[in-house]
Amino acid sequence: MRIFTSNLRQLIQGFISRPRHIYLAIGITFLLWMSFFDGNGFYQQYTLQKRLQQLDEEKKYYQNEIVRLEKAKKEYADNPEVMEKIAREQYFLQKKGEDVYVIKPKK
């Protein structure tokens, strides 16, 4: 045990006594700090990249929805029969003198 501690002590003394080793140790410590503990470390970059991919997928979905809804809007605006059908089925609108009965299925 004593041999191990003396060898370790000599190794540390030799490492610290040379200035280039100190710069190397400081450089490695700096790189480790910047890589793992900094706010822009590897984990932070990974989570931001995942979030960016998720937002890109949502953007594509909503762009497709906009195109689909604009197409439906043009179709509805051009065809009064379709507008009447939607008004009756979704909004329960009725003509004058007409009774509307809504039948809901049992759950």
C-alpha cells in the first residue's frame, strides 16, 4: 500500500512540475466542462436538435392542413348545395317553416 501511494505521489508531482502538463490538464478540463456541463453542451444540443425535428414535422403537418382546408373552402364557396348540406348537418340550421329533429345514437 505504501509503495502504491508513494508511486502515485511521484506521478502527481512529476505531472504538476512540468508546465506543459498543466496546460494540458487545464485544456482537458475546459473541454470536458464545455462538452458536458455548459449550457450548450452535447446533451443540450441533442435535445434542441430533437425539438427542431419535431417542430419541422409539425410545420409540414400544418402546411398540409392549410392546403387541404383552402381546397375545401374553394369547393364549398363554389357549390351552394354543399354549403347547405354543411349548414344543416354541422350547424343544425333550417329553412323557414321546417322542423329539424336530431337523433343521437345511444352510447
